[in-house]
Amino acid sequence: MAANPVQLSGLARRLVEEDLIEEDAAQEALAEATKTKVPLVTHLVQRELVAASAIANAASEEFGVPLMDLAVLDLEVIPTNLVDEKIIRATHAMPIFHRGNRLFVAVSDPTNTKGLDDIKFHSGVATEEILVEEDKLSAFIESFLEAQEGGGLGDLSDDELDMDMEAVDEDGGGEDDDVVSSADETPVVRFITKMLLDAIKSGASDLHFEPFEKSYRVRFRTDGVLHEVSQVPVNLAPRIAARIKVMSQMDISERRIPQDGRIKLKISKSKAIDFRVNTLPVLFGEKIVMRILDPSSAKMGIDQLGYEPEQKELFLEALHKPQGLFLVTGPTGSGKTVSLYTGVVILNTPELNISTAEDPVEINLEGVNQCNVNHKVGLTFETALRSFLRQDPDIVLVGEIRDLETATIAIKAAQTGHMVLSTLHTNSAPETLTRLRQMGVASFNLATAVNLIVAQRLARRLCDCKKLLDVPKNALIESGFTEEDVDTGLEVYGPNGCEKCGSGYKGRVGIYEVVKITPEISKMIMEDGNSIQIAEVCQKVGFNDIFQSGLIKVKNGFTSLEEVNRVTSGH
């Protein structure tokens, strides 16, 4: 029998009375929150039982506590030294304003009197509570504490930049550009660190520092699309380049040739992010691109990558074969490394000897022998592979097949009882086979050695705010859908845009072409068929190409038609 709503105290009772939650669900939520020692408000928002804004409005009216939107708060007024980080985390309350002998504290639960008392005791200042939305409070506390741990980096003032600008030599020549006093360098150091932190917070995949004749811009690539985030005085370019080179252990005096490096940025006591850095001499300085390496991406699991059920089955089947060549292809930034490493994580058991050769190692995995290719000392993919084969490997991962020597050894390894995983830069699975032939690999070797080819792209995923589009039937058929698809009530969604996403897209989804080398395809390879002929055979066998796989993602509401057309070559 359902409990009497009168027995629900304060806020829970109010939520039931306003029909925001059923009384049975409220009773259950209250019991669970008490059991797990989590505040009721936090529990309701985390489980998405009641919207945070609805709870805040109800609590404000019930307890007579003023309600505030954290989004409009000026960060300058936040007291930073009054309350310890541990107290803020423990109480889930955030001091936001100090005036005279009053400290105003943001809380999401007005019954959190213990938290207010703890802050009052710790700070020695009388406290007054201000009600805010739970989701905004949690995000605000995390970002505030991360900023504190990261050295309290805030926005750089114009004064600091102007001060540094004056100290920069206009001639831009000689090694003296890189020799800067600590006073002059500080704003540049802070600017670069802030850019790195901003990129991590925004979920960017890489940063571009680009010098031009009259400007210097910084761009982030978010969800596969570049957008400008900052303009810097052009005479700061040498100092920015020098600082990044120092951080990534490059030669700061060498500006004539490209260089590669790596940065490990510690953003908190428990979290560090790696960056892969490349410099390229351009007309007005050096362009620097920093790729953010996320170790957690390899641990997502195959279900999160977005393979269709039949594609997933082919992927796992090929992965567990005792020998053969497993190829993943696609342009730069299409998620090839993540797909390969997902496979390596599945195979990574104490019974197997796994060795990888990469340029450079992007994701560090426990239990896998990872080797950095170093061309300067003669450690190429070819020499690393030769060495691996002397160490009795079960599985070999080659970062990229770039030349005939690497391809030959990889195929020989695949033909002599080893499982070889590698990547290749081609547009589709059939083109991969013709590319290897053009490198000089014999057709009969390809037909016998290759097990599976995965061609992939990353498309932007539609946010939950997506809107249903009214597209005419003939337009859908022209776009590539079948009449059967349209007649069965096909729904096509497009981007809308909300405060969470801005552009209508949030995150990315993989689009895959998975081709298993069947007897029919092997026969076509042996007959030296071109990529168009091989593609026709793939279609007959029943393997979807990239565009067809993209249409399935559109049909399921994961992405938009325009996004699929953007990342694939269409139909």
C-alpha cells in the first residue's frame, strides 16, 4: 500500500503536491537517498526523476529561500581563500559572495543546514543560503575546484598582454627571441596553459596555433569541426612557439624543419592529459598543432563505438582468428587508433604476447609491449616488425602501413601464424586493396593474408534537442533511401540547438564500412580487379558502404543527413 504523502517531509511532500513526482516514487527515492547517504535533491537530479529547475522553484517557495541562476554570477566576486576544497566537496555547498560579516553560500538543498554550519565554523563568518539548481551547482563546483588546482588560471587581462607586447622585439630574428625574462614570459605561459585547459574542458580533439602576416589565431577542433577561439597579437608568435617547444622538449633553435614532441599536462592531483605536438614552418612563423590524447577512449568498449550488430559480429570474428591481417582505414582524425585499441583491449590477456609499433604511442596500455618508432636512430616500422617476429608474438599492431617494406613484412607475419592489426590512409575498403597493390604487394598475397577491412568516419551526433524535419518523399529517395524505407514511416531529424550543445550536435558517432574478405572478393583480387569492381562485389555479398551505413545512422536518429553527406562522398 502506498504511504501517506503527509509522511513525506518538507521538499519531498511539496514535489508530490505539485505533481512533479508520484508519491510512491518519492518514497522510494527518499529511502534510496537515505541508504546511499546522498542528499534527496542530488539523487532526484542524478536519476533524472525531477528536473533540477523544477526542484529549485518548488524548494524556494516551500522554504522561502531566494533563488539564483549561477550562470549570471560574476566569477570575480567568489571568495577563494575562505573555505577549504575538502569542505566544499563534503558539504556540496559553494561560497559565492562575501560582504561584511555575511558569507552567501549556494546550496541546492535548503535543508542542508549541516553544510552551512561547517562552512560557518571553518570560515568564522555567519552564513546565508542562496538556492541554486543542482546540476548547475555540481558543474560549478567541479570547474571552480579544477581551476584552483590548475593554479587559479583565469582570463588574462589586456594589461598583461599589452605589457608583454611591449617587451617583444619587433625584428623577430635571432635566438634572442626565445630568451625571455620570467616577468615577460609569464603571460605567455599562462595564455598557453589556459588554452590547453579550455580545450580539455570544451571536449576538443586538437588545437591549432596559426601565425599569419597580420594576425595570429588559435582554433579548436570540436566534434570534427574547427572554430576560432582566440586572436593573439602577431608579435607574440615567436614566444608562443618557443614556450610550446620547451614544454614538448623540442629544439627551440630549429625553425626550418618540422618537429614532433609530447606534453603531459597535470590538471589536478589525480588527472593528467597527454598532448601530441607537431610544428611546421610556414610563411610567417611556425604552425603548431596539438592533438589531445585521451587514454579512456580505448576503454570505451566496442558497444560504444557505434558498429551495427552484423558489423560488430564481423569485427569480433576477425579479431579472434589465429592469423591474418586486420586493417582499419580512414582519414586523419577518423578514430582509427581507437578502433584498433578497442580490439587490443579485448585481446589483452596474460596468455597472449602483444607488441605494438607506433609513431608515436598514443594510448598507454598495461600488459601491451609498446614501441615508439624513431626514424632518427633507424627504428622504423620495418625494423620494429622484424624485431617483433624474433620475440614470438601472438598479436602485432603496426601503427601505419606507409611503404612496401612495412606492408611486405606485415603480410609475411600474417601468413606465418600471427595476427597483425594496422591502419592505412584510404577512403574505403575496396580502395585499400588497390592501394596495397599500387605499393607493390602481390595480388595473391592480399587475397590470402587480409581477413577484414574496416573503413570509418566520425560524424557529429545529434543532441537530445534534435527536431523532426519535414522532408518530401522524392527528396528522401534522391538522398539514397529506398522507397520501402520512406513508406514505413521514415523519420529524419536535424540539429536544433540548446544551451547544452549550441550547434545542435554533441559528441560523435562512428560510421563504418566493414568488409570481410570472402571467396568472391578474393577471386576479384586475384583477377586484379579495380576498386569499383571490388566495391560491386562487396555490394552483391551484402556489405554496406560508408554512405549506406551513414543512412542507417540517420534512420535511427543518431545524426543528420547533411552530416553524413559532409563526412562521406555521398552516393
